[in-house]
Amino acid sequence: MDFKELLARYQEGLTNEEETQYIEKELAKQEAIENYLAEQINIDFKEKLDSSSQDETQKVQRLVSSRLRRLVLIAVLIVVLMAISVFGVLSPLVDYLYYQPDEVTVGQHFQDITFDLMAFTELNLPGYALRGMVATESLGFGEYHVHYGRLNLFTQETHPVNIKIKRDSRFGTFEDFFGSNYFNFGFLTVRDPQTEHFNHLKDQKQRLTHHLEQLHPVAYVSAYATFEYDLTMNELEDLKRQYPDLDFAWVGVRTHSDAEHVPFLIGFNPNPNAGSMPADKPSMETYPFFRLVDWISSEYMRPTGSNAKGYEQHYLSLLRYMIDREEAVAVLDHSQHKTHFYKEALTHALEEGVTTYGVLVFGNAEDLLPFIQDPLIKTLEIDQVIASKRYLE
């Protein structure tokens, strides 16, 4: 009888005692073997499973890290490229659409705003001049900070001016940019001719003479004088020779007929060495004697020794320059009508000649007395008085 038949008899309870012991002994042996094999299989499977899980986890982690690094790098590159595009391409494009004060197109070395401010200041601000270098800071997208010095020719004090230009708009206080006496010169007698009939003007020279006599003889006075009739540049030169102790700081130039209302007063400084004299300058062919100092050494002055022709060329050059610099005029003059006014002034000067209705003069009180009593002087308006001239010659 084989073991299989004997095991069937054991399951039916038909085996004798000896057979039963034999079967149970074999079953116990088989159970021990099975337990041993089961334990071995479980250990190997667990180790393999743990090892496989760790490998897969590490692979996933490495893959995620790699992709994250790639995404971060792409994001950084996108930001950098956007910044380069915005500030390297878009910002200069926006700058190009508006007034660019830091361009160098007028002269060879100096920024354009240097010459813009020179012409603007001399034409529009009696008694002031540009002092020193003009510094510009580009902020991008048509925005700039501009810093420069404005010299008060009477007190010889320099006032720092800081303005902001943003896409053809100038920001800053009106008084800080134009100066306190921008409207004073000839306001009653030149800008509005009807006011010259006011009663208080009839005895003005007498009242001003009395006032000057009360001042100390060396008191230094800044005053606006108007003439009984307009003077040519030759006549102005003769007047300056008659009063060598007076400083003619600014010459107001007639831009319309003497019966018309004048919206703006413009002129020039007849002193060649006033204010800034940069080594650079605009084209002499287009703007001859933009700097009056160049007239002194020119071949045109030598035959006559007179500055009269130089005054005319200098004034016309300033006008032509500002007409050509329409973008600068719109920003610095802060007026939409100023370029048109400059064109009218140029036309008047070319057709009627360059003539003056009055001057800004500096001098001691004792030197101004004979000047105000000259029959040529129509009115005199005192602007400032200080104890003495700051720098004695």
C-alpha cells in the first residue's frame, strides 16, 4: 500500500495505531518543511519589494527634481528675456518717440539739452544764464531727471535746478524754473502798450530819480529801462559806450509792432562772456555766432570793431535754433504756442531789422542817475538793490 492510499485510510479513521503514528510523523515533517520554505520566500520577497520601492522612489524624486530645475531655469530665462526686451528694446523705442535730452546731435560732445537750455535761458530769462554742466539721468520709457545750475547775473549766485521730464512733460515749480522776475521787464509798457497812458507813468522818472538819490552811491541796483523809441543794434552799441560803468545784462528785442499786445518777451545777453561757454557748439553754418563770444575773434568784426552785427547774428541764431528744436521748446517753454511765436519773431526781425525797446542794466546808484535822466530813457523799473556789487573789479 502506498502513502497516498494510507493517507486516505488515515483521513477515514481506518488506520491502526502503528499506521497512524507513521502518517502523523510524515505530516509533521511536511509541515516543518513548508514553514521553512514559506519563511525563506517571505524574506526574499520583502527584501526585493523594499529594494524595488526605494529604487522607484529615487527615480521619481530624481525625475521630479530634474523637471523642477528645468522649469525654474526656463522661468528665469523668460524673466531675463522679458527684461531685456522691455528695457533693451521697448524702453529705447519709447524714448525715441519723445524728447531725448541726453542725445548728442547738436554738437560734437555735449548733450543736446545743454544747448537747449543755453538758448532758452538767454532768450527768455532776463538776468540769468546757464552755469556749468547739465547732468541727465535716464530712467527709461521717456523719463529723465535733469540737474543744472542757473546763474543770477546780478547777485552772482548759482541756484541748482532739478526738473523731471516724462514723455514731453516737464515737472517742477514754475518759479523754480523761470525765476522770480520773468514777467517784470516791460510788463506795463511793452507787453500791453495801452498801459503806458496810466497816470503813474507820467512822473515815474522823477520818482525813480528821487529814490536813487536816497540810496548810498555804491548801492548796486538792477533795473529795467525802456526807450522813447526803438534802437538799432548800432544805436545800442553807442548807448553802451556812453555809459561804460553800467552793465547791460539783457536786451529786449521787438517782436511785433509797438501797437500790438506781446504774449512773450524775448531778447539776448550782449556780454560775450556771460554764463556757460562750453568748448562745444552747434553748427556755425546753420547757427552763426550761437555763442556771442565767437564774434569777437571772427573776421567779420575786425573791419569795424563793433559788436552790432554780432548782436543781430547772435539773436537770429538763437531764434533759428529754437525753431528747429521744436520738441525741446514744447518741454522747456511748457507752451504749445512758443514755437509759432519764435517764427513770428524771426519773420519780424528779418523784415524790420533787429531793434530793442529796452534793456536790463546793473550799476551803482550814482551811475544810474545820469542814465535815467537821459532823454532817451522812457521808464525805469527797479528790480533789486544790494549794498554793493559782489565782485569789485
